[in-house]
Amino acid sequence: PTYSVDIELTILVPASQRECFHQVLSAGKTVDVEYEVLAGGDNDINYWFYAPSNRVLQSDFQKRDGHQTLKLEESGEYQF
């Protein structure tokens, strides 16, 4: 059977501040990340997705919204 987890977060990130989230994930899984600035500041945000090895897998800068998909190559604690 195929299982999926859908998590939706709405977060207040003050201008020029950074928020970091951690999630333990398994190799071979596919992750979809969507983000959107709803209000405030310059209506843009920077985004990074780090592997457990601290390698940057994806990044976007000064975007109002975005959608990223990636297949995980290692198991462990990811950061975004």
C-alpha cells in the first residue's frame, strides 16, 4: 500500500528573520513542498531544503510563492 502525509502550516515569519523546521524522512520517498507569502514585508521569502548531511538540496530566493518536488536519497532528519 502507498501512504502519504499531508501537513499544512501557516507561519508568521517577521521580515529578515529565519524559521527552520525539521522532519525525519526515509530514503526513496518523494516530497512536495509548496510555500506562499500571504501578506507583509516585500511579499517575498527565501527557501532552503537541507539533507540530513546538511547539503542544500533546493533553494529559492525572493519568491512570493513556489512549489518544489524531490526524491529523497538518504534517510534522516531534513530541514526546511
